Amino acid sequence: MCRIPTNVSERTKPRSRAGLYLAGVAVGVGLLASALMGATAAAEPTPREILDPWTGTWHGEFIVYGQNGEKQTTLDVRQRYWWDGDIQRAEFVETDPDGNVVTAEARNYADANGRLVCEVDKSTGESSKHFGTFTDGYLFWHGDTPGRVETFRERVEVDDAGRRTYTITGFGAYGRGESQQFFFFVGRYAEVTDTASDA
């Protein structure tokens, strides 16, 4: 049982039942706030926890739209992600409607400041770097270099049957001034659980 020690002066004792109640409420609110702050801190995912849902093999379509909503192209995409120490590596194969193939290698990791980084090198010689933020269950990748600004929002979802789907939406601005072009991106990939039969 908790009580006020006998050596506390009359001046410091709560003078009414209301005073005791308010003191108890203040302590309760303080404990609740501490618990919530602790729960929030404990729920903050690590970079590996954020990136790990993408580990696996995926196949689907990536659609590119122009700024007025006209479809520009649809790419057949195959991706595979795996861990190499603290770096999540990936390889991509993108095939356009004419059968042209572009391959890419990617590295996802946390830098010295804990910031998520995605680096991609394509077979075309093109390279890119994006920085990641995890917000509301989505992974956002943003890149901003001269003549190229891109943002992608990605997520892996699991349905009631345990099937996993990787979705991506994005926006890109390319070029400058009057020649600048804007594009919207939508991708949807299903997990490939039997790579031998999918090859």
C-alpha cells in the first residue's frame, strides 16, 4: 500500500481527496506517455526489417504513363532480391514490347547516418541513386539529380492465402525547361515461389 510518509510536512501533503486524485491522474498520464513513447521507439523498424519483405523473386508489369495519362509503354519485369551481409542486392530484367532487354544490378543498404540508399546500374550504362524513407507502411525512394527527379512508393502485401504482391507507383520529371517531360509509373509484381518452373 502507498501512503504519504509521516515525516512529510503538512504543507506538502495533498489537502483533499481531489488533490490526491489529480496527483494520481498526473502520475498515470506520465506513465502512459512514457509507455507510448517506449512502444513507438520499440516499433521503429531497422533498415533490414524495412527492406527484407522484398527478398525473393518477382515477376510482373511496369507501366509508364505520360503526363496526360496516355500509356507510353509496358515492361515485363523480373526481379530477384537477396542479402549479401548488410547489403540487399538485386538483379532486374526488363523487356519492352519489341523484345528489347535491359538488365540491372542494385544495392540497397543503410549509410553511416542510417539513411536508406538504393544504387542501380543498368546495362545501358545508366546509373541512379535514390534515398529511402519508410512512412505509413510504404517505402519511398527519391532521387534528385540535374535533369532527373524521381519518387517511387513501394510496398509488399500479403493476401489471406499467403500470396505476396509487390506494388510500386511513382513519378518522374526528366529534362529541363520547355523540353522537360513528366511520367507516372505503376508496377505490380507477384512473388515467384518456384523459380525452376518460372524460368
